[in-house]
Amino acid sequence: MKSPMLCAALVAVAAAVVTPQTVAQPLPLTLADATARALEHLPEIAIQRDAITLAAQGQTRAEAAYDPVLRLDGRVRTRTDPLNTLFVGAPPGALAPRTNSLVGSASWSRLFESGATLTASGATSFESLTSRFALLTPAYLTSVGVEVRQPLLAGRKIDQQRRALKVSALDVTRSRAALERLVTETVAAVERAYWAVRAARDDVRIREQSLTLAEAQRQDTADRIQAGIAAEAEIAAPVAEIARRRADLVRARDEAIRADIALRQLMAGTADSATWSLAYDLADEPPAPSDPEAIEALVADALARRPEMADMDAARAIAALDTRLAQERARTQMDLVAAYNLRGLAGGENPDLYVPFPGATVTLPEDQLGGLDDSLQTLVTHRFSDIYVGVSVALPIGRRAAKADVVAATLAERRTALQRDQIGQRIATEVRTASARLAAARERLEATSALEAAATDLLAAEQARFEAGQSTNFFVLTRQTELAQATLASTAARIEVARANSELLRATGRLLERRGILVDGPTPPPAAPVSSASASPYRFPTSTARLTPVPTGAAR
């Protein structure tokens, strides 16, 4: 059952191909114009372009792991702690002393690409105590400090954050390779469809000419019968031949419509595109055969250029990172830890201070009597410091999970390497096949061109003998059929050379370069409309589907 879109396409194309007199004057359509329209409207390219943007955002997300983190805390607190001791210090009528406090703190931390973590912190608090044993109330406590933790074994060379950062960059590379591959396949598909339309229309033209020759032969035979120099039975052969050639023409026109639909489908993008009703004539002729190249050089060039190899190289690099990370996790966790902290204390003397020892007095240092500024002053003088350097070791017993991860990651890396070799083998096979196909197409073109020239001469000679009464309709029609077949073969050979050349360019990864298409760059102006200009290359940016001409030579 045909879809509504296909039915609409059949109607539109049939109207454009079969009855061109009912539409506007056909516009010349070059191969570059058809390619530009396809790249501009193909939804898959827009989707893959968005995938590059998502991959770039993933890279930004991975880099965010090294962004510093600032944390601010503030709280008001009142607490009464139960005390199980002789020296409670509670005021009269209370079971325990109460502490009211206002605390503020700030910390700044950052992870570095070496795996080290740096943390700087500061805090200040105001405390009011009802304890009779507290020396200062209210009291101002301050502190500042810095701590550094550096992995020495596990996590020193690579960790999850560094792996994510490198993988995100490789994901961008893979997305770009996927876009380049999609653009290459699209350009190759457009060229195949373009030359298919050219072949189908040439087929229709040649069969129309053959039908015209048969009709002329029938008229000539009728004139001879009327003149009495030919038997009436002679008319049967050209009449039968006309019927056969008309049936061949109908089939050729059907093939032309189908080829035209395939090309329009690539250029349209949507079911309601104006391309479906566009009347056009193909402006480009098949190019001349290019000079042959050494097969080994072609294979080497393909392995260096094809986006599939770039994709597999990135995948292999990701697998290698996973192996390194698994091996790193299997090592002993040993971190070097160093810190330097300063603390300060100041406040007012407790008026309710109770000294439980008869005759004893308490004298507070002058530096500790005061407010918040005095507490901060003790930080500057380093009166209360806390410095330490040490090593923290975590040793998993058995490490079975880590060892299993190493084996799995190693096998995954090996599998990726084998897949890369498989793709390389497939690419080399494609190049060799395409090169052989192009060489055969060149030879076929030479042979069919000679055959067409010979068939033309034979028909001319047979026609001369017929006019001299030395031949019959059978032989003339046979020579006409031979000429039509030779012309079809020659035309098909010319189209096959163009197709084989395009396939070789695709197989070697040179197609976009030869067509002047760059998969990257700034946003250019919109694509030029279909015109009669010669084929011109285009720039295809990853940020937009628009194309803009690049001032280089015509597409080869």
C-alpha cells in the first residue's frame, strides 16, 4: 500500500516529467545545486549537528568538575547539654549551663587536574555561656585554615574526572566524524541519484529517437507500397517494430519518473516542499574519466581520510582510558595530607566565674580580653596554630572487584582494536572494488564508443542499400535497433564512469574535498538558489545546515 507522501510525489513528478508544457520554464539544475538543497533540508544532518552541540556541552560539563566551590554557612543556636560530673557549673536553679551562639563559616575548595584537592576555610562564632566555669562570656572564636590532599598512588595519573574530561573531547571528535560520514553519504547519494536521472532521461531520449526512425521507416515503406515498388506485406515489419519500441519507451519513461522521485526526495526534505513541483533540466554532463592511481596509494589515503577510522581511533582512545582508570583503581589508595590551621579567642571576663579552690585566683591574659577584633588579632599573631602533615592509606583486601574491572576493560580495548582492523579491511576492500569498477567503466566506455560509431556507419550503409532496392525493412530495422542499443550502451558507460568516479572518491574519503565541502566553520549566508551557473563547491558548517560558495574550481 502506497503512502500519501509517495502518492503525492508520483502525481507531482508525473506532472513535471510527462507534461512539462503545463508548468513554468524548467530551471537548470547543477550537481552542486542538488547537493546544496539536499544538505540544507535533510533532517538527519540537523539531528547529527545537534549531537555535536550536545557533545560539546558534555565537554563543558566535564570541565565543570574543576570549578571551585564556595560554601557559606550561618546559624543561630542555643543548647543545654546534660552533664554527668561534679563540676557542672550551672547557675542557681538550673540543671546544666546554657550556651547561646551565632556561628558563621565559609569554605572554598577546588579539584585540580593532578588529582589534588585544595580546601580553604574560615569561621567565626559568638558564644554567650551561663556556665560558672567558663572563663570568657561572651566569647569570640575565630579560625582560618588550608588543607591539601594529593593522591600518591591510586588516582595520581588518572581519575574519574580526568577520564570524563578526555572522553568528552573524544565524544566531540566522534560526533564530528559521524556528521562528516553522514554528509559524505548524502553527497554520494545525491550524485548517484543525479546521474541516475541523467541516465534515465538519456534512455528516454534515445528511445524516442529510435521510435522516430521506425516511424520514418514505416512512412518510407508506405510510400514505396503506394508507388508499387514494394509489396504490401513489407509494412508489417515496421508496424511491429514501432509497437515494440513504443513499449520500450513507456518503460523508459516509467524508470525516468522513478529516478526523478528519488532525486527529489533527497532535495525536498518535507512532503510539502516546493521541490516536488519544481521543473528542472540537468545542467551537468558526466565528467571525463580521471587518470588512474596506484591502488596502494588509494588505500593508504582512504585509511587516513575516512571518518570511520577517526571514529574508531576515538573509540579506541576511550577504551584505553577505561583500561588505565581500572588499573589505577587497582592500586593502593595513598594520599599525602597537609594542613595549616590558625585559631583565635577573645571575650569578656565571666562575672559569675566560680573558682572551686579556696584562695585561688584566676588571671586572664590581656590578649584574650576584648571583642571580635581581638580574636582576629590572635590569628595574625599565630598564637594558636595547628599544623600537620601525614599519609592516609586505604588498602582493599583481595581487590577482586578492581581486578575484574581491569580484565573487562582490557578485553574491551582489545575488542575495539579488532573492530578498527575490521573497518580498515572493509575500507580497503571498498577502495579496491571502486578502483576496479572505475577501470572497467573506462574500458567499457572506449568499447561502447567504438561500437556506437560502427553501428552508425552500418545503419547509414544499410539505409543506402535499402534506398537502392538492395535491402529490406528487416535489415534496416535491425541496424536501427543495433544503433539504439549501442547508443544506450555508450550513454550508460558514460554515466557509469561518473558513478564509479564518485564511488571511488567516497571510498577514499576525498569526495567532500573534491566537491569543496567543509564540515565546519562559521555560519554562512543562505544557499544560492538553483541557477544556470556551473557546478560550484560549498561550505557545510556544523552549526547550521546552510551552504555558501567557496571560491575554488568546479566540482570534479
